[in-house]
Amino acid sequence: MSTPTITLNNGVAIPQLGFGTYKLPAADTRDLVLRAFDAGYRHVDTAQMYRNERAVGEAVAASGLARDEVFVTSKLNNAFHAHDDALAAFDRTLDELRLDVVDLFLIHWPLPALDRYTEAWGALEEIYGSGRARAIGVSNFQPDHLQRVLDAGTVVPAVNQVEVHPWFANAEVRELDAAHGIVTEAWSPLGRGRVLDDPTITRIAAARSRTPAQVVLRWHVQNGHVVFPKSATPSRIVENARIFDFELSDADLASISALDRGARTGSHPDHENRTDR
Ligand SMILES: NC(=O)c1ccc[n+]([C@@H]2O[C@H](COP(=O)([O-])OP(=O)(O)OC[C@H]3O[C@@H](n4cnc5c(N)ncnc54)[C@H](OP(=O)(O)O)[C@@H]3O)[C@@H](O)[C@H]2O)c1
């Protein structure tokens, strides 16, 4: 079953399901990404910070897939918000990935204490203008960060990649994204596995003869999010891709949405200021 795509605000199509690569074991990343391709994934989410772009690039090269069949995202690391540093870091990303063009390139964190993200956005706009990124966007941008980029820039971000899962709706960010035609990408879509034992989710999963992870991913898909669950477990890589042959009812969706308890698994973007990762 092929993965549906969402059309970004510049016309580029992104597969709604991707494969997350944060914390994959380094030695296994190439093989796990190849397994994901075998299972039907056509979108990989990596980052300079994950230090696995090279393995992702090796997998893309070894996959035998045509370049336009695979969507690859990477992200600018926190140490490189200065204009020239961002351009140089992007060149290294293309080298590591062995690509001439990346599909999507994001500012990974806004780092408000550093306050150089509008400068970094200027560099991403240049990269986009050069044609070496088919789309550009941001990650972990709160409404005030997003608004400054919209005010200072000339390109509207194509996506905002932020934490979203049933225990953390991140509603204000998602609403601002939608108001500007920015697609929300949901990171930690499974809440790093923590939401999977929630009784509401296990009840719906049992009723639909699906697994909790499939139900949660389907909730994301029906809410219009792009998702990229991470798994280092081959059977789960396959399981997480089998989400396009069933539907949740409106009542199921509402029950899962009602689980929001404001519970982040990761850093609050206002307080993430590390440049040493
Ligand atoms: N932009 C950002 O700042 C940011 C931050 C975090 C994440 N991300 C991106 O989002 C991706 C996904 O987020 P994430 O890796 O934090 O968390 P996640 O995908 O929500 O959850 C991954 C965890 O869930 C487990 N899992 C996966 N599938 C499962 C299944 N079917 N049944 C039971 N457990 C399952 C995995 O275990 P096993 O691996 O042991 O199978 C792993 O412990 C990342 O890999 C990365 O690409 C971006």
C-alpha cells in the first residue's frame, strides 16, 4: 500500500509517513534504513545532530530507489546559526548524504537565548534559492519564533517539526502552523513509546484489531500530521508502516485527542540552548 503525500506550500509533495533515525544504533543505521525502504517507507528524517547522515546516505545509495522516489530531510545543528556557518554545515550535509539536493532542510532548534535564528533562516533561504533544498522549514519553533521568521523572511517555512502525540497536543503551535499553510510534522509521534499503554489507546487498538502504535500513528495521519516513528526493531518497522488500510472513527479520534495532558517528552524550545551537540 503506497504512502499518501501531503503537498507543501511550495508544491513539493512529502510522504506522510517517514522513518525516524534519532538514536538508532550507529552501526545498524544503514541496515535499518534499508529495512524501512523494504517495508515501504519512502521518507527518512535525519539531522546533523544525529551523526548518522552518512549511514542514511549509504542506505539511499544502496537502496536502488530512484532519487525522486525517496524524500530525505536533514536539520541544521545548533552550533551553526551564524550565516556562513549554516552554509558550510549545509554543504557538509550534502556530502554526508551523497546528494546534490536534499528534499527538506530545517533549523533544528530556535535557541532563543542565542537569538540568531532569523540569521540562520536567511542562510536557508539562500540555500533554497540555489535549488539545493527543495523545501526549507523550521523545527521546535514556538509561535513567537515562527512569527519573527515570517516577519523577517521572504519564504514561508514549509513545515514546523514539533513534538506532538496523544499526551502532548501542542495545539497553539499547530493552529499557527495551519493558519500560515505550514505543515506540522509530529516528532516523537509515539511519545517515545510512553503513550502505548494508555488504556484508551489499548481499548481502541483491541476493538480495531490493530496495535497501539498503529492506532496512534493513524490518529496522527487523520489529523494531517507528517510522522516518522523511530524503531530499531525490524518487526516494529513493518508494523508502523501498516497504517493506511484502516480508519479511526470520529469518536476514536476525539477520545485520543482528549488524552492531552501537556506532557512533553523532550525539551521546551524556549529553554533548549545547547550548542554543543
Ligand atoms: N526535531 C526534533 O527536535 C526531534 C526531536 C525528537 C525526535 N525527532 C524525530 O522524530 C523521530 C521519532 O521520534 P522519537 O524517536 O523520539 O520517538 P518515537 O518514534 O515516538 O518513539 C520511539 C520509541 O518507541 C518504540 N517503538 C517504536 N515503534 C513501536 C511499536 N510499534 N511498538 C512499541 N514500541 C515502539 C521504539 O523502540 P525500539 O526502537 O526499541 O523499537 C522507541 O523506543 C526521531 O527519530 C527523529 O527523526 C525530532
